[in-house]
Amino acid sequence: MTLPFGTRVMDRLDTLAGFTDEPGRLTRLYLSPAHKAAALQVRQWMAEAGMAAAIDAIGNVAGRYEAAEPGRPALLLGSHIDTVRDAGRYDGNLGVVAAIEAVAELHRRGERLPYVIEVIAFGDEEGVRFPTTLSGSRAIAGTFDPASLASRDAEGTSLEQALRSFGGDPAAIPALARRRERVLGYVELHIEQGPVLESLNLPVGVVTAINGASRFTIEVTGTAGHAGTVPMDLRQDALAAAAEMILAVERRAKGAEPGLVATVGRIEARPGAPNVIPGQVAFTLDVRAPADQDRHKAVEDLAAAFATCAARRRVRMKLDKTYDEPAVTCAPWLVGQLAAAVERAGVRPHLLPSGAGHDGLAMVALCDVAMLFVRCAGGISHNPAEAITAEDADVAVAVLLDFLRRLALPA
């Protein structure tokens, strides 16, 4: 069995996995040297696929494949090429490489469609390096907040400084915004990051909605003291208070709301000595749900629980929101045509929501969005064990290519 699409996609994903900030594991943070190296490689692949390609002012890589006739609007395809720390090689990257492969096939056959195809490899989807996220897609959608340029990473480097070092141009970011009337929609191919498709033995599925998400940084301030001399009832232990708050997160997320999840993904205690009572703790909170009202209620309840805990333990608590995106419903006219392409590939169409956030959360401010999910082993993601098969990658590219060729444009 020959898998021309799948084999090429997997080979290129292996190549991208070699661009890392941490030898021995895949970590490619926004605007890092590894991100720049990956962006240059993606730009080369786009050019080879017949696109006019460039790295833009905010670090996205954008390739444009012109329509059969001049002046036509564009359908945007793509995903992101930044990663979490110690990542798998398919999250985000698959969508970029698969879109390039689909355009490359059109180019090989000399085909031009009734619309422009623009493939974009976004940066900053993961939001790992800076306390912001979706910077690349927000710039394209015209919703980038210039104030975020002042945000700093753990080393104290501002986003603006990092962008200039990368070769970007903060002053040119507003010009990246696409005109709504010139964009048909945004379609992203992505691994599922969940176990549903595998449980159904389906290689692909069509996404109906993307969960809304809120992120916070919580700072708890107590009083540092000697671990051997301060009695237990006189302590203002910031870490003990934070631990209680974190357990409250878990309890609240196990409530009755369907699909509600909450995660504390990072915690730091200071001064960080084994014989010192922690005087200051910072931790993150990520809350997601398919229904925005459920997410907002959970956040409200947790803020109240944190305040109650802080008062009882005689510590101070500060909660800062770093990210907030409402849930997104995928456009029915795109969902229906993706489902039809899946069926033409001999696969039973299955519709499912996305519990993970994607660049579509930002792109919906510009245009209609849709997603095609690809089965991943065990539903594992954000993990080196993340895995897909060449067979599924082949099906996914074939579905995307068929969708592009047959796309019926809205009136």
C-alpha cells in the first residue's frame, strides 16, 4: 500500500521535531532560535509547493497560492509550530505540514481553484513562554493587543524584545490584519488530543465547537520563617494555603457541569529552601468548558474559595487573568462540506467538540472557522508519546484536498 501523502507528512514532521530549544526533547517556544529555524524550514516547503511565502512581522509563516482568477478571496489553512515543553511532534505541526502537502499536490497537477489558499504557520498558540497566547492568530484576525508586547518571559525578556531578536517588527503588526471581505474562512487540521476517534476506530472526525478557556496567575503571599522555630499555629504558610486552593480547583471541576475541566499546571514556591517556610507562591489556573456560562460560574466560585482560604490562613491572595476566550461554534457550511469529504473517503463522518483550544478561538473574530481532527494513539498529547499513523495522515490529507477541490463558496 502506497501512502504518498502520509509518508511525506511523517517525514517532514520528523524533520520539524529536530528543531528544539532543549536537546533530547522537543521544546520549541515562541520566538526562540528553534522557532526561527523551524519557520525558515516551513517557508522553504511552502515555496517548493508553489506558494509565495514569507515570515511576517509577528513570526508567523504565511504562504499564498493564487486562485485561477485574480482578485478572488482566500481560504486560510494552517495551525501552529510552537510547542509545549517536552512535547509531542504532531500537535499543531501536523496541520501546517498537511496543508502544505495539499497545496503541493494542487501545484504538482497545475490546478488553481476559484479562491486563493493561504497557509499560515502560527506562533504562540501554546502560550508557554509569555503570559499571552494566540499572538500570531490574533494579529491575522486584527485583535492583537499592543499592550501584550510588554509581557515578559521567565528570564525577563519582553515579547517586544524577543520579536525584534527574531527579526520581527512590532510596528508592522497592525498591517497583518486580514480584511474580512477578502477571507472565506479558516480551516485547521489537527490531532484530536483525545481518545474518541480511536475508541470509534475512525481515522478522522469533524469538529463542531471549540471549548472556551480562561487562564489566571494566582499569587499567594504569607510570611517566610524558620522551619524549626515558628509554631504551626502562628505560621502564614503561602504554600500550605496554595495547596488548599489547588485542591479546591479539583473539587470544583468535578461538579455537575458537562465538559468542565480545570487544571493547575505550574507552581513556584519562594524562597524555595528546605528549612524555610514558603513566604510566596505563584500558580497557574486553566478553566475550560463548552458552555461559557459554566466556565464563568466555576471561575467565580474558585475566586471566592481562594479568598476565603486566604482570609482563614492570614495570607494575601492576588488573582490575575492572563487569557480569556469564549467558546466557538464551527460554521455549519464548512462542517457539512468537511463531513461530505470524509464520507467520500469511505469513512463514517463523526462530529465531535474540541476540549482543547486552537487558533480558531482567535480567528473567529475574522471569519468562519472549521476543524478536521485526526486520530491520535490513546488520546495522548502534550507528551513525547503523542503518536499518529502514516495511514491516518494520508487519509487526512486526502480529505482536505478533496474538500478544497469541491468547496462550494457561500453566496
